[in-house]
Amino acid sequence: MGYRGRVRASATTHGTDLRPRRLLAASVLALLLGSMPANAAERPPQSAPLPTRLASALAVPHVDHARSAALAVDLRTGRVLFARNPTLSLAPASTEKLTLSFALLKTLGPAYRVRTSLLGEGARDGAVWRGSLVLRGQGDPTLSTVSLRRLARRVRALGIRRVSGAIVGDESFFDARRTAPGWKASYYIRESEPLSALALDHGRPGGSVSTRPALTAAVVFRSLLRAEGVAVTGPPAVGVARESSAELAATASPPLLDLLRLVNRESDNFAAELLLKHLGAVSFGQGTTGAGAAVVRRVLVASGVHQRGVRIVDGSGLSLLDRLTAEALVELLTAAWADPLLRGSFLTSLAVAGRNGTLRHRLRRGPAAGQVFAKTGTTSRASALSGYVGGRYVFAVLQNGSPLSAWWCRTAQDRFVTVLASQ
């Protein structure tokens, strides 16, 4: 895409010295209007040019225009409707997840599922499995106790009543890092549970965070086997499955289409990071954040998304090193829209204004309600909203600052898309 060429007021109430209510109301209204920027208090009429109305929508206090960017494009014609700092490199917050989602769909397809395998080391001897059973994870963010219970029942259905060895949790599909590069220390656990290829119940089995996910999964599975009448002699452990291991059973995640609703609609950081590592593992044989980020960059380049000002470091947008531009986001969104194999899956992964996900409480009324499909983003230094307005417009708004008023940022974003939805 070639975007580059185209008062304070007071009232006293002592005894009978009461002022008429309408005068008080007028004073309060004057106070409110006086505290807003001139552009907000005096909105341009509907007949004003669209760029004027969009600029006015973004005019809010406590948001530095020099550290903000916005771009809106007509999907049908490619015409730029509004542009402010479209190539400015900014922290994207969770709109970073759009780059991951696009790369996942392009590389793996919407029907792809992440498997977790139960492997047998040893051999069966009647009702006894002589050896160990290995749970081998590949980073399914939806792996649950319910999933493992199904595997335990499968073991019983095979006629196995005792396991002479250990129950081993194998998380070697990923590296051992529990966080991603550039994260604040406080993000660990508070913003994302420990990363692992074998994490159970969103990293919180029993409601508590597990800092040894693979071992915890082995402990839980051992208990589930016993509940199904399968005795286990050996202890739970962490290890790597032998190449000679045979698959006895497996479970799989919902289709990628559904996983991306978790990533984008609900803005799940943990799920995003596991899927990024999985992407690196299946594409490059390296279950690392860096390998996954390299795949994302490769897909963006192949899809014609400009890389100037872009830095992909993690999948969630938590990294302080991530950078995107409004131009890159709009190019990505436009490419997804133009691909008939991706459009539906990508669109349905996004939050809908006033309806669900991170937009369920925003834009609940007015022309934008139900018409804006977008990804939100919020950190202490970045706020963003990027997506589609109906099937007509694609847009991106990125705002950075320190400090940054999330309330005013969202006000500007909501007004921006409302103007577009009013067209």
C-alpha cells in the first residue's frame, strides 16, 4: 500500500439562600465545557470535512500529539481519509497481538490445533505398563484438568491398570524461559502466568499459579489416573521423552480460529506468548520467543507490510521493546481483509464495540455500537485501538506518553471511530 503519496464554578446553599436549579445546572455545564479542549466543546458540524471531524475527535487533553499516530483508510478504494504521524514508531501495547494472529493464520490456518500427547516408554505386560508415561506438551493454552482426565480414561480403556514407572511432564517443545524479552519484572504472573509447553489450567491449576508447570501437570495426571483405577508406582517427574516412545493417546486444543478469539477478543497475554513460541517451534524447530517473532516478521514482509519503525519482540505487546506504526497496522489489517481465506477468521477474533471482549463496555450506543471490530491495547505508557468500522474503513490509533491518561486516550479513540461509523 502506498500511503505516503496520497473554571472553576461554585454555588452556596445556606439556609434559604438557594439558587434556582437551572442556574446550578448551567454552572455545572459551563464547568464541564470549560475543562474540555476547544475542539471537544465546539465540535465541527457534520457538514465539515471528514479530516476536520476526525482531527477534532482526537483533540483531548493529556495526550501528546507528537507521540501519537492515527490513520484511517477506505477499504474499498484505498483512499487515505486521515493521517497523523502514520510512520511514527510507537509502543503498540496489545495491538501487537494482531501481528501474531495474522502470522498464525497465514502459516498454520484457522483449523489448526495444538496437540498434547501421552507417550509410553516401555511396554505393556497384560494390565501393567512396565515403564513410564510421558505427557508431552506443545503449548496448548487451553490444556485443562478436564483434558487430562480424558487421557486418564483413555489409559484405562486400553486395559492398563498399573504403571510401574513414573509420570513424566515433558515441556521441552519450548525453551525454559518463563517470560519474554523486555518485560517488566512485575509482568511475570501478574500479566502472564509462567510460560511452558505443558501448562495446565492457564497456568493456575487449583486456582494457584504454578512456577513448575510441567511437574504440576505430571502430579495432576498421576492423581487422575489413580481416580480412574490406574495405580502408579513411580513418582511424578520432569523429563524429555525418548525418541522410541510410542503415542498412546492425545488431546488437542480448539481450532486456531477459537484460540485467536482468546488472544484478540479477550487480549490474553499468556495464550499469545504460548502461541508465539509454538509458531517458532513448528516453523524453525525452536520453541522460543525469538524464533516465533522471526516468523511473524517474515510473514509481514511477505505480505507487503512496511517494516520501517516496526520491532516485533514478543506476542502479547507487553515487551517494552515492541514498536509498531499506524501505517504497518493498517497495512496488516488491509491484507487480512483482502485475503478471502483469512478475512472471516481474523474479523471474528476481534472484539465488537459494545458487544463482547475488551470492547464490551465501550461504544455501547450510537452509530459505532456493533459496527467496530477492533483490538484494544493498554499499558502504563501506551493506549491503542486498531481494526475495522463495518466493512468500509480500516483504522489504527496509537498513543504513547508518560504519564498517559487511559481515560482520555479511550475517549479520543471512541470519538474517532464514531465519526467514521457516522459516515
